Amino acid sequence: MPLTIRELRVEDPATVPELLALYRDAVAADAPRYPEPTESLLRWLMVPRVARHRSCVVAYDGDRPVGYGCMNHDNETNRDLISGNLWIRPEDRAEVAVPLIGAFKAYARGRGCTRLTLPFGDHSTDYEAVFTAEGGRPVAREFRMQVDLTAIDRERYADLAQPSEKNAHYRIEQWRSPTPEHLLPAVVQANEAMRDAPTGDLDFQFAPASIDRRRQMELDAMAVGTRLHIIAALTADATIAGFHEVLLFPGCRMADVGRTAVPTKFRGHGLGLRLKAALTLHLLEHEPQIDTVSTWNDSDNVPMLRVNGALGYERAEAWSNWQFDL
């Protein structure tokens, strides 16, 4: 197979339609429990991010795209790191994987980076030998979990969403993006709780807190039709003690969890479980087209895995993140 490799701009309206069929075929093999991705989902996955450079590196057999990765380079933190993904149809992997990974490495070096990370799932065992031969090593492991909303016990969810002795004193607020301006500073501050989220052996620094970045992220999501539902528990002085967010995409029957965070001093109050149960019930009532919710957790994040297990989430795939030192 004579391959040519090109770089496509994520801002180009033609990029998503060019890659959608390939993405669907690769997802069907690598994540078989994932509903067929919609164009709106892929557009959100490729939309330019605040303070992050993004581009697609694509392998072609003639005019046919046979593999690609969306490359991410943070403009503020982790300047030595390119993080990407790898989507190739199973029948093309033997010929495409090695040259495409080589192109990813060249792209990363061209941006002055010394590290490249790529994931693959446990349904893609053919990648392990390739990643090893190309000098990769596993640095982190994540689980993608999902829950079938048509099968949950709504009465149990309603019980979990009720205030308990430990968390009855919090005020619960819920909204759709854009976040009201008076709540933005508290949301950004609560996001700082993500800094102690486990990342395995991957050396990764979270970006500094920024109200402007959070505001722009929500606007970018809305620009491509993505809806963000957010629920938060607030103290008497309007500090956010915990929050949970879910993203919905036009025409897609599966929603994706964004961030769920409880700052250290508010942990142990059952807020994660209560907020997640409450927002799920809200989606059942107000977004009836959604029948599945998907979430990602580091394999070392035992507290969140426990919460998701209590809500009926089941493991769909395990994904290993591999680092290539350039």
C-alpha cells in the first residue's frame, strides 16, 4: 500500500466529513459498546481548544484516508508533550500503523517536543507489539465506563440524589452552559480539585486556573452544538463544594461525562454520588433521546470508580496510554 501522509487543519469544515467513516469503522472495532459516532461528536473532538494547538495527521492510500490521529499541543503547560490518538481500520493496521506513528513522531519533533503519548484499548491487542517495537512504554491506564439509562433503577437513583446527614447543608444549583458569570469564578476554583487526580506514571501538569479559558471552552462547545449540563453543591458563602458536568451532542444517543470534582476539604460528604445521581435523573426527564452515559477514569482513581460502580456503570474498555520518548 503506497501511503501519503498529510496534515489537515481541524478548523477546515471539510476535515470532519473526510474522516467520519474511518473514525466510525475504527471505533466499531476498538470500542464495540460505543454507539455509532455522529458527525457532531467528531466535530467536538476536533474543535480547536483554548490554549491548545490541534491538528490531524492523516495517512492516505490514494485518496482514501486509512488512518489518522488528532494531535494536541498545550500552549501553556506540558510544552514538551504531544498527546494524540490513533484510529485505523483493522484491515489496514498492519501496513498503516508503523508509518503513521512515525509521522506522529516527526510532527511532535517539529513542534519541539520530546514526548508523544498515544492510547489503545484492550480490543486492539494488535497494537501492543507495534507500540513496543516503536519504542513506546505504558505510562497510564484508564477505564471507559458506561451506564444504560434504560435499565437503571430510578427509585434508587432518586434515593441517592436525596440530601443526607453529611450533605444536607449544601445548596444544589443546576444549569446549562454558558455558566452564569457570577458562578464562573467558583467553578474555576472547584476545578482545581482535579490537580490531585491520578495520571499513572505520566508526567502531566494541569493548566493554571483561568476564568477566561473556562468561558471560552463553553462557548467553543456551544458553537458546534454541544450542550453542557452542570450541577454543583454550594456552601453558604457560594463556594462550590463539588460539581459534575455532562456533555451532549446533536443526534448522539450517548452523553459524555466532562469533569466531576470535589475539593479536598469537602470530600467524604457523599457529594459525588448525590450530584451524579441527580444530574442523571435530570437528563432522563429533559434529554429523553439520551440512553447511555460514558465516562473515563484512571485505573488508580478508586473513589470515583467506586461512585460509578454504585451508579451501575460497567467497564466498556480498558485503555493503555503509551509514551514515546523522542
